[in-house]
Amino acid sequence: MSAAIAHPPATAADPLPALRLALAGGPRAPRRALLQAGPAARPDQELAARLDAVPAPLLERCLAWLEQPGHHFLPWNDPRYPALLRECADAPLALFVAGDPDLLWRPALALVGSRAASAGGRDNARAFAHAFCRAGLVVASGMAAGIDGAAHEAALECGGGTVAVLGTGPDVAYPRRHAGLLERIAAHGAVASEHPPGTPPRAAHFPGRNRIIAGLALGTVVVEAALRSGALITARLAATYGREVFALPGSIHHPQARGCHRLIRDGAQLAETPEDVLAGIAALAGHLARQLAPPPAARPGPATTPAQPRGDHDKLWQALGHDPIPMDILAERTGLTPATLSSMLLAMELDGRIVVEHGRYARRSSGDGPGA
């Protein structure tokens, strides 16, 4: 993966130019180049025509939505845009986010599967979501019926972070019966979409939704899926992006297990327990922690004695104690952002150096320092 930039505070820049580019449609490359070039750049004739054709009522609807508390617009060149997603060649030009955009920066696992899930499949989704949240991970999914909904509900139940990526506008629940779930995720997690507010469900939008889920996550876990399930699209995209893919096995007589079995035959990792998944993402999580840390030039010079902290991992280790500490206190002690801390803490947990309980972090009693 390419180097990710440190996570800065949000800016109050005028969203209108980037909003026009996002709504103009057409090839991403010229629009992305125009975003990168800044306000002085001029579009070519074809793009200029598309920009002029963006309907004024659509722009007004988006701006009105953005005026509401907790609503955000993250163009591709915005420092708040999630780092892992930006690395994907087909990353969306912008995201509309309702809720906490910082969750898009935290290490996440995608939990996906069949809309027509069995009772056992839903139970597995809940159990894995609980375990991932206890490990400090965000649960990402698509808020569909079945596995997706069960995963989001479980994350909310245990007070963990969850991100719902929609194939509709960020204010449109699909299925409709998930309207209450949409509101709760926006209040306690994050809802993200590349489509503007008010966009209804369209079949063509859901494969694109799946690529965002795969791009945001360290790995994708397919809980239950038939051979033609959209969850298999998410899994294949995750593999394309260099992320880990896991599948839960099932009965050979159950149609909703056949997609998982095919994934395993094709090289996905077999996941019988959440611990299988956590072990499988350990290397990638450690890599993410290093990528999100500031570059060496931005850190204090090397210490003259081993007892002095050397870099941000040591700074974090010194801030941790044997009593559980919440994230906000660690951020205050270290001066690091929650996004950076989350990745570093995950790597330490997977290394067995710390324990996590109810969102609080402590050194494991037998743990060595980060240089061990």
C-alpha cells in the first residue's frame, strides 16, 4: 500500500466546486486531476459541459443536507478522506457521510453475506461483530437485510464502531424497514455513500457500494452466501485491493454456504472463529499502523539512551498503564489522532502486548515494550 497521510482536522473549505465535480459524472481520472490541481485549474471542454449541466436543485439539496449537524462531504483530495480507500484505483471521487467521519479512518473489518440469511448465519454475524468490536475494530457492512443488518445491530449493541456503506443516498434506507437502523448508525457510527442525498435504490449502484466496503476494510469476512451473492463481489474486490478475504464454512446441503465454500476453494482463508480472522489480518494491521504514523522526519530525534521513548509507538506505550484507559485519554497523553492510535493499538493487541475491554486499553501484565 502507498503511504497514507496523517489525519488532520476538518477544514471549512467551500464544498461547491468539489460537489459539482462529484455530481458531474463521467470518467474519474479527469475529475480527480482537477481536484488535485486546485481552484486555478480549468476543465477541458467535455468536463466543463458536464459541470454546467449539474442541476441547480440537486446542488441545493446537497448543500441543504450538508447544513445539518453531523453531515459531511469528503472529496478525494480532502485530508479527511479515508486513507485505505484512497489507495484503491476506483475509489469514489467523494463521499457523503452522516455521523462520525473519523470512523472511516479506524481499522475495520467488513462483515457481509446473504440477504436471505439463516438463523445460524445471523447468529454468526453477531458473534463475529461482537468479537471484532471488543478487539477495537470497526464493523463495516452494507446495511442490507440478513447478514449486514445483524452485523450492524451487534456492533451497536456492544457500543462498538460501525460503518454502513449505502447504494442509495446517505438519507435513504434500503430496505425501508432499516430506517430506524440507519438513524442509529448515523447517531452512533457513520453512514457513507458516494451518491447524493435523496438518491433512491438502483440495482446498478450496489456493486459500486460493495467496492467501497472492500476498500475501507483490512479484510472482508463472508459469513453466508449463495453462489450468486453480491457478497462474493465484495470478496473478490477485497482480494483485488490486496486485502484479506475470509469465509465461514457451512453445511454442504445449505445453498447459502456454497458461495463461502467456493471462496475457500479459490484461496480465501477459512474462518471458524473470530480469532482466525484477527490472526489473519495481523500483518496488514501492523502495516497500516506504520503507514498512519507520521514520517520519521516529523518525529523527535533518536534518544541517547534506551530508556527514552523513540517514536510514536514508544510514546503510546509510555501512555498505557495496567489500568484500562479510554481512547480520549490516550489521545490527550500522546498528542496522536484517534485514527493513528487505533491502528497502533490494534497492532499491539494482535502482538499480545495489550488487552482491550469495553473500549479501554491496558498493558498485558506479561507484555514487553513495543521494541520486544
